[in-house]
Amino acid sequence: MTDTLAPPAFLAKICHREDAAAQLARLPRPWVFTNGVFDILHRGHATYLAQARALGGSLVVALNSDASARRLGKGPDRPLNAETDRAVLMAALESVSLVTWFDEDTPLELITALRPDILVKGGDYDMQKLAETAVVQAYGGTALAIPFVDGYSTTALVRKIKQPHGV
């Protein structure tokens, strides 16, 4: 039998930045927005994203494009996974409602365009120092940090993978 399988339904969660506002308008509110590279998904990411999603009706994840991620200085070989591969894995998560990208150093322009109700970042950010917080608060939104799950980071995982065996 040579029936072809339909593409996974979660792929519909991925959209180009130009289409993000229209896609978001179809989703339940309040809209929660977060962003990051999300290069190698781990338990800390899954927990963080589930907690972010629990704050509202929908969770939008904006991924750093490959070029944007390289400018973060995490190493010449990062990101390890291409932006489209990272988007597919992100969209496969139950907690994620919509996935898009941004090419700038920060998602400020995208946040300004989408106007999420809640901006969420990881616990290592001082929310009051972010320009994104000021934008969200200016139109009545909320910005908050969710604590990290201790012991999980992509950088530490990459370092562990690169260690010689038996070390």
C-alpha cells in the first residue's frame, strides 16, 4: 500500500512573520508571548513553555532567526539546529499555539506589531530593564519573568556532549 500520510497538523502553527498578526487574531486571548533561540529543547524549556502557556489562552513563540541567534555570541557553531527545524519542534509542543521568527537582535518590532497581552521571559532577565517591557506596559499589557528550572541549559548540554568520553 502506498498511501501518503498527511503532514502533521502541528505544522499549521508555524507562520511567517508577515502572517503572524492575522494568525494570532484567530487564537484565544489573553495572548502570551515569549521568544528565544530554543536550539536544543530540554526539560527546562518544556516546563517554562507550559508555565507560560498557563498564563493565558494562547502562547506565541518567536524564534531568533539563525542570523539573529549567531549574533548572540553563544559560539560559532550555534545554533546547532536550523530555524525551520527549531520551529517544527516548537510547534510540536502542546503548550505552543503559534511559532514565528524575528531577525533583529530583539523581538521589539514584532512585539510592537503583535501587541501580546502578556510578555514572558526566563528568570535571568530583569524585566524592568527590557525595552519590550516598556512597550507592552504602555498599551496595558503585563511583563513577567518565569524562574528557570535549575540544572538545564542548552549551553551546558552542548558542553557535555563535546566532552571526551570518560572525563
